[in-house]
Amino acid sequence: MEGSSTHLRCSVRIDLCALERNLGKLRSFLPDTKAFMGLVSADAFGCGVEAAVVRLMLSGADAFAVTNSDEGKCVREVGEGWPVIVMSSTLPGEERIYFEQKLTPVLVSEEEIARFEECAMNMNRNLPVHMRLPVKGTAIPSPEEAKAMLVRLEKSERLRLEAFCLPGTGTGAPTEGTIPDAGFLEFAASRVGNLNLKPYIHHSDVVNLAGLPPEFGRCLRIGLVLFGAKPSQNSILKGFEPEQVLTFRSSVSQIKTLPKGATVGYSRKYTMPKESKVALISAGYGDGLARGAGGKAHVLIRGKRAPIIGIVSMDQASIDVGNFDEIEVGDEAIIIGESEGEKISVEDYCNALSITPAQALTSITKRVARFYKTLY
């Protein structure tokens, strides 16, 4: 409930209209891209997969990508008709779930192909599948393994190759695995005629599009940018300005004046350099505020930045508010978001802590209440 004590203590606000607008702006930014796949792993980067998927379905997303079959089932429960692609390898015994839930696996080995073929035969069912592209450097599958996989899928009576998956999670993450093996792509392009359906390639926003053969269609697999993270400098979306979707906020619970020499925070690591007012906010590392945020990150209170000091505890953090003329218990403290025209973006928070946007968003724990603006 909007007025509950949980909301006052610590909460996240998610603007689903901003999520919808980001998808629409992406279509205009990349007009030559025909399909957009929403990456909604880790509970849609902490924003809540059910609400995010509903809005993206209504907004025209073409497909969804998740990390595992459990996440896939959550998306499938929201609605039928959209492809749901499971990016990670399948464990033995999980194959039946893919047929029952109409999930699409990304295959990485002949052993996986054999397991899915056996399950398909036993269930008398067919299944569209994707295949992971080999990339430069050490990776699974190797180019030779990938060629053998492709030949086997060409001959399969039950598995239909629908797409190739170019690995990489995109903006905010390491860029390893974004350069496909050119030799395999040439081999695959030469065999398109052997496949019942012309496959496409889905890729992250960190990719060299010129390296993808014209024989294959392209689909952008987009996650963090949809949820408000700015594209990295090596992204094909460089220059795109997403709207911030998530606000992470707390409230001031105490205000005290501490003398010079007083210690603050866990382990008494921080010593007050002078007398000052210190506020406690009701958010700690048990909520997702980084334990090491003291001395690095700030919060916004009444539109002014205030530094976090000391080691953040499980349930609260200390804020130096010595330069505040007006502050009261109950005032809102913005960790990520806007306050009276001032803003702490996801990037500001991440840069202060040397973490990625994905790490920041997915670290916000389940005990933090989620409230949605414009749910439907």
C-alpha cells in the first residue's frame, strides 16, 4: 500500500510508461532493426518481471529472453504468443519443461541436441531451437563443434533451427563474446538453403553489425537500456538517451548532532572531522544499498546532495547533513532518482561505487517494496 510503513522505510518506484517509451524510441533510433527482444533476466533487472513483461507485450516487444527455465515459466504465465528464449545451458532432465511451457532453448553442444531430440521423440512434439554462435577466443561451442551442431540440426526431424544467438549481455557488462567467428558465419550462410526456415541472429547492443552476414535477419536483444541505463561507448545505441525507469528511495529516520571525533557506522571506521548533523536513512545493504557506499555515494534530500558516511549497515546508513538548514525526520532520501530538479542517475551511482548498472539494479532485494506508476 502506498502509505504503508514499508513504503516509507525503503521502496522502489517503477515508471512503466518510461519503459514503454524507451522501447518506442529504440525502434525509431534503429529503424533498420526489424525485431526487438526484451531481456528480462533477474526479475527484469529487479523491476518485477510480471509488470515489465505485461507492459512490453502491450508495447510491441517481439520476444523475450531470460536466463533459465524458471524465469521462462514466469514470462509464459503472463501471456502466450511471444517467443521466450532461455539463454543459459539446459540441465539434464529440464528438457520436458521447454515443450510444456513452449520455451526456446539456446543450444551449445551436440549433447544438448541429443537430449532434446530424445525428449521430442518421447513426447511426439517438435520444438524451435536457437544455437549459440562461436566467438573469437576461447568459448563454447568452438567453431568446429558449432559446424557439427549445425549439420545435425539440419537433419533433425523434431528440432527446427529458428535463430543463432550471439552471446553478450550488452551495455554495462564486459564485452567478451561479442565478435562472432567469421569462418563459422561463412559456413552457416552457405547452408541456409538446407534449413526449413531462414534463421536470424539476435545480439546485444554491443556488436559490430557489419560483421553479420546479410543472409540472416537481425534482432536486437535489449535489456539494461530498456530499463534506463545509458548505452556504453562501444554500443550501437551510442547517443541514445533512455528515460530512467526506476527510483530507489528511503526516508530519514533520525537526525543527531555529533561532535568532532565521534565515530559513525559499522566497525567505527569513520570519525567525524568536525561537529555536524548526521541523519540516518532506513536503507542498508539488506535492501541493496552497497555496504561500501560510505565516502563514495550520495543521496538527495530536498533536492540537495548529501554524502553517505561510514560503513553502511544491514538496515540503515548514515548521511552527513551538516549543510542543511531544513531537514526533518520523514524526509525522502533518493538513492537513485530525482528530487526537486536534481538527479542521481544509475550511472552516477555505479560510477561512484565502480559497479555495473546490472549489479546495482539486481542488488535491490526482495524486501524492498515495488510500486508501479501506470501499471496498465
